[in-house]
Amino acid sequence: MTASSRKQTMRERCGTLKNYWYAAARAETLKDKPVSVVILETRIALWRKKDGTAQALRDRCSHRNVRLSEGKVQNNCLKCPYHGWTFDAEGQCVNVPSEGPDGKAFAGRKVEDFPVKEVYGLIWVWMGGEVAPDKEPFPMPHYDEKGWNRYYMETDFNNGVTALVENFMDVPHTVFVHEGWFRDRKRLKVDSTVERTEDSVLVTYHAQDAIGFTEKVLNPTGLPMTHTDKFYMPNNTRVDYIYGDNQRGFVITSTCTPVSEFETRVFTLICYKFGLANHLFKTFLPWYTRQVIQQDVDIMENQGKALKETEASFKSTPADTLHVFIESLREYAESNNEGEAPKPMVREVAFWI
């Protein structure tokens, strides 16, 4: 196959969307053996040096293109399982065993290396290639904050990032997809403010909300609740339910890692603060949130099947303002920031649930 006939990978055709940190794995899952992950249709080998620092190389030996992740870590290097070619943390070929009694280093046989950061319990990989990191990984809120408990959920979805971040922030779908679990139809008018900035979409809801039968568990004393949904480029959502003057809270933060156009791995951090009742939620909340997320997995697969058949052709109403704003930011980045950038603006939006 010639270079001109080869199909571009998602990483090559996604414009400036590649110039970000993407969560590759939960830190606790990367131990002694290499791990293979895919981000933007690019397979990457993750591994740790002796001092525990995480490393990332293209998971494709420069010799015969075998996956390096199935090899071994030796002397702070990654050794290919096929012919033993060995690469250091920068991807340089430091030993070819067949070229001498003790092997020999060879220049010009490098495999691509990726900047790595380990923070908030995740391994993050910078996908920008020649563009050096100019920002930090997305700050996962309340991760180490006193009074807050936390856990991660890792979920694979058969749909793309844009569809997922819209779903995670979309209130109207909850009365249908999560009926009886999260929110029921009450014919309640919800007034909201939707703001698009240069790199985010921020939604504040002005109606007193309730989230299904769990409301009695989460908020037994009836404190007023503030609900906000926030999207941060290119792939992060944060949903806050704060009771009273921050006495109690439930915050769902998701960072979406694009595997391919219709495959996404989502790392969701659930943080909650309920005082002495925190220990009661350690068993209940992981079970409950898994049921709710599985409902989103199913509806996103439904949508993904349709989008695979025919490209998106959405018809929207004012209730979909946050969707339109999110799509405008991601489409502009995917176009490599060509043309006029989406302008910051604020819309007052009312809808019924």
C-alpha cells in the first residue's frame, strides 16, 4: 500500500483535537507488565520503569511491526518479543541482538514516544506529536479533597466523543432512558442559562430539581440543590449536584478517550460528600451508577449504529442549545481551526421534563 492510498488515522484527520492529554488507563492497572491501549486509532504501549514512572511508546516495533506490549521490560527498556529489538523510554533502538555477541544499538530505528503524566489516578498521554504539551491534563475535581469519597468507573461505549459528552450533559433524555432510576417525567419547566466560551459550554439550571428516588437518600433533609453541567474541550464533562452551602454533594466527572470514530473509553470519577453517611454509599453508589451508565451505553450504541449507516443530520430545537454549542467547538477543532471560530455567547433556554 502506498502512502497516497493509505487511509489516514483518526489522529491524522482530527485537526487540533489531538493536541490534548488523553486518559489512557487507570494508574492502578499499570503494574509490572506492559499494557496496550488505543487512542485516536493509534496503538500505544504503556509500561513502567524501575522507579515506577510511566512510559509510552508506539506499540509497533520498527523492525517487523510486532506489538511491543507483548514483550518484556528489561533494564528500563521495552524488548520486542519477536527478535529482541530493545527500545529505551525515548523510543531509541538501544540493542539489536542479531548484530553482535552482545547485540548492538542502531540509529534511525526509533519508534515514536509520547509524553506521559500520572495524575488524578490516571495515566495521561499527549497525542499532539510534534506539538509539545502546552497545557495540563484535565483537573478531576475533589479527587483528593477532604470530606469527599471517590471511585472511578471505566466504560466502553460504541459511539463517538461528541455524542457521549452531549449525552452526559443532556437532561431531557433522563426521563426516558433512566425512567424510574434517575429522573421521572413531572411536566416541570426548567429554566437554564447556557454559555459557550472559547473552549467550554457551561449550563446552570434555575429550577429546583430532583433525581428520582435517590433524592430521598442523597438529600434527606431537603436542602436546596444547585445543578450545573459543564463541558470542557475537547472531551470532558462535569455534572455537579450541590446541596445547601456545599454541605453535601455528588459530582460526576467524565473524560472521554477516543479509540476510533465509534469506539470511546470513558473514565468517570464519582465524588460524593455526605458526611457521616459516606461509608453507607461505598456499596450502594457504585452499583447504582453502574446501572445508570449501562442505560447510557445501550442508548449510545443505538445512536452509534444509526450514525454508522448514514452521517449525522440533526434537527434541533431550542432545548438542544448545549448540543449545538458543543458540536460547534469540536467541529471547529476538527477542521484544524480553519475559518471563523465559534463566538462566545449566552442563551437563556427553557425546556420541560
